[in-house]
Amino acid sequence: MGVAPSAGAPKASYDQARIQLRLPDGQSLSHTFGAKEQLSAVRLYLQVHKPEFAQNDSFKFMTTFPKKIFAPEDYESSLDGLGLVPSAVIIVSRGAQ
């Protein structure tokens, strides 16, 4: 007979988010961001490291589980607030946001 976890156990707190970006060509980029950084920081990271994405915003970010396509207003939200901590895989898809 095991001991049941306490119902009042504090939720784990993370101060970093390890994000892996999966690109349309099959490549991936990984980087660790602060949990309070905005999703726009991830977009900027992509545009700096993959110049073909810097010329326009004709791409979108999405996750598969849970399935979510990020809307323009999501880019002002923190990675923590979007549920992307402690780690997440973001798929980069071509097409307008």
C-alpha cells in the first residue's frame, strides 16, 4: 500500500523553456529561453538563425499535442503562459500566420 501524493503539493515551477523548432525542410533548431520570455523571442531567434524566415512573416508556429496554431496575439504571451515549459516542440509551417 503506497502513500498517495498530497493533494496540496505545489506545482513545479520552471524558469526555463527548452524549445525545439521543426522546420519545413526537416531540420530542427533548439534553444533554451527564459520561461517569461514572449513567443515573439522564439520567432526572432528563428529569423536570426534562418535568414529565409527573416524576409517575411509568411510562416506560423503550431504544436501537435495539444494541437494549437498560434495566433498573432499569442506572440505577446509568455512561453510559460502558453504552456511551453519546461520543453516543447514547435512546428514551423509555411503560410500566412
